[in-house]
Amino acid sequence: MIKMNMNKSSETAICDLGFNDKQEAIQPSALKKAITFRRRSSAASTCSFSSACFTATSDDEDVSPREKKQRNSSGNSDFCVKNVESQHTFGRREIDIAEQEMPGIMALRKRASEDKPLRQAKIVGCTHINAQTAVLIETLIELGAEVRWAACNIYSTQNAVAAALAESNVPIFAWRGETEEEFWWCLDKCVNIDGWQPNLILDNGGDATHLMWKKYTDAFRGIKGIVEESVTGVHRLYQLSKTGKLTVPAINVNDSVTRTKFDNFYSCKESILDSIKRSTDIMFGGKQVLICGYGEVGKGCANAFKGQGCVVYVAEIDPICALQACMDGFRVVKLNEVIRTVDIVVTATGNKNVVVREHMDRMKNGCIVCNMGHSNMEIDINSIHTPELTWEHVRSQVDHVIWPDGKMIILLAEGRLANLSCSVIPSFVVSVAAATQALALIELYNAPQGRYKYDVYLLPKKMDEYVAILHLPTFDAHLTELTDEQAKYLGLNKSGPFKPNYYR
């Protein structure tokens, strides 16, 4: 079992993300029926090769899983998924495949399974539901935890994988194409159950934290810790901490080195191309692309498009990131300078209203608009749900929005995460992120009383380095060891950590 001290994170700027009043993309009532149809039709497969969009076709395709009574082969009914009976076999194969490409989390499962460091832990999870997440969920169970799980994104759930987890008696409440109301119902089913009191939260975006903090105040006080893996969720935690309203300790794994340098960069570098190619069949060579935000996600996306022969522009507010973009060979511009000519617009900021109606009015015909940041508010979708614009749902996660003059833009996943909604993500980099999440949960659960105060902590470098070590054998990599003299000269322990806690 690994126990490490956490250093208090430095204070970050607080932005208004509306934690006290959760913001969701509420559609005009006249469009609700059409939107619901569009969301449910999103369950249809975009292609026969993508597990991310696999769903079986049946006569009750339009029936919400909430309206169906399902039991798995063990007679258990504590779940709500699309179709457990017809899809669980396919989903189990997908999980088995993911395990082969996730060496770090599987090594952690093997090393810690006997000690059961999460024995009697009760974890509420709100993350993307895919084959890679299923490997993490089953690892936590193997380490002794009880879990209840919901999806953090209404479009990213792999129905077959959810069915496989339900068949394995995991209480999971998620399906692809949930409505906003169904999303909160699923999350509530994970939190509000007689005889089961959660003591840990694994969150992606802060929704589970928000629900418990606002609706189940007493239960929230019993939480031993929160592990958050997204920019949006981390900002909300810092916001609570700043105002003195955070009553449990939290670990920010989003800003861990292993996540930012591997999951955010390498994963997005590969999956952005896959997402757009699957959705639009576009050829990238020669296209003009605007990347909004040059953090690790934006860097990965920009490098991917550059490698395909695209002309890449970057929009940034941070002068340091802007200078990095310039040194990497990208022209830094304002949106309004290039919005009329670019072929693809990608948001990757975690902010709200980055691309608004004014920008979309000026886009060229056929411009592709998508989001790679966590928040679904980066693209102002509400502003284009107006009577004068026509929406055509052309394939799963792809809408044509048509202006009165005939101009059309191509919107992916209604502004939600493109890579998780329109394609799949590399299992290997998810293994890195999953290992950091598992270790953070272990640390919070086993920490002696008083080690962590009601604040947000960063993942220590020792833990980051341990995650990297778990993955090195895959590449037959052999680390060089410091001599005693070298270690003394550098003032380091021979076994690490090799970087200070402030290193990012």
C-alpha cells in the first residue's frame, strides 16, 4: 500500500463557473421534442467498426431504459442500461481488449489485489463509460471497493460496455443519448439509496460533487475525499475551497504531470483526427484549422493537424501559451481575424462561450465546429437553436445547421466532447490516467485523520513517477540509476522523486 504526504496546492485564479447554480444547456421548449429525438437517435452506430457507438437495433429503440424492467443473469436489477441481455457479451469482449492495452492499471490491480487497500470503501463514480473506464471500475472492485457509477457525458457512453458491467453486478446507470433530466436521474440513483452511504467520489466535471454538496448535505459530510480529473471540476473545487464551503479534502489529478503530459496531450493528439474523420469523411491536407486554447489538449490537437498538412491557427488568452504556440510554428490570432476562412474550429479551453453566434454567423459554408474541452458550454449551442435556423441530423453525433441563405456548418456532438462522442480514445493513455485516479483514491481512503484538511491537493511527484514506472515495462525501458555521489550532488533520493512538487 502506498501512502504519501500531499503538499497543499498553490492558490489558483477563481472563475465563475456557477457551482451554486449548476448551468446546463437548457433548450427552448419548442425544440425539446426534436432534441430528444435527436439524442436518442444518437445511439445508432456511426460505423460498424467503432465500439464507442455500438448499439444493437431493436423494436424498443425509442423506449427509455428507465421504462424497461431488466435483470441480469444473476437476477440482479440494480442498474439501468440500454439492453443488458443482448449487448453484454460484446461489451465484455471490448473490456478484455482494453485490458491488453492498459498495462499500468492492470499491474496495479495485480500488486494490490491481496492487500485490498479499498476494503469497505464506497465510491460514487461519475465519468465517461467506456471499455477503458470499465477496466478502472473493475480494478477498484478488485481492490475491495463497492461502487455505483453514472456517466458524466450523455453522448460518450458505450452501451455494450455498460451492459457488460451490469451483467457483472456493477450498479451502473448510463446509456448513450440520455436527456438532461435522465442524466441527473442516473446520478441520483447512484447517490440516493437506502443502506448505502458513499465515502469517496471519483468525478469528471464536478457533477457528482455538486449533486451531493447541494442536495445531500449530510451525506456529503461523510465523504472522506474527492478525486477530480477535469479542468471544470477542479475549478469548481477551488471555488468551494476559496469560499470556505469545501467540507472534504480533494485531490486534483487533472494537473498531475502524468495526466497533462500523456492523457491530455497524446490522447487528444490521436483522437481529434479520428473523431473528425469518422464523422465527416474529410481530407485534412491543406485545410485551415483554428484551435481555441493552447493548453495540453490544444497542443495535442494543433500538432495532429500540423502533421496532416493543415494550416493551423491558435487563439489564446495566456501570453505564455501564445508564445509557445509561436515557437511551435503556429500563428496566434483572434477568432474574428480568421473565422471567415477557416475550415475547422476546435475549442479546447474549458471556458464558456468561446465560439458564439456572431462567430458562427460569419463562418464559411461547410465549416466543421467541435469541442475538445470538458465543458459543453464552449460553443454557444443555445444561440443557434432559433426558428430561422434549420437543423438536419445527418448521422450519429453530426448535425448540419443551415442558415436562411443556404449556408451550412457541421456541428459535432452538439458541442460536447468530440473524441469521446464521435470515436474512441487510446487505451494506453487512459491506463495512465486511471492509475493516477486509483492511487489518489487509495491515498485519500487510507490517510490518517488530520493529514488532509478541507482543501484541494495536487498529486505528489512520487505518485506521478510510480504511475510512469508501471508503464515502462511495456516498452522494455530500463531506467538509469543515480550513483550515491550523483544523488548527493543533486540533493535527491536515489529512488526519487526527481522533480519538485511544483513541477508541471
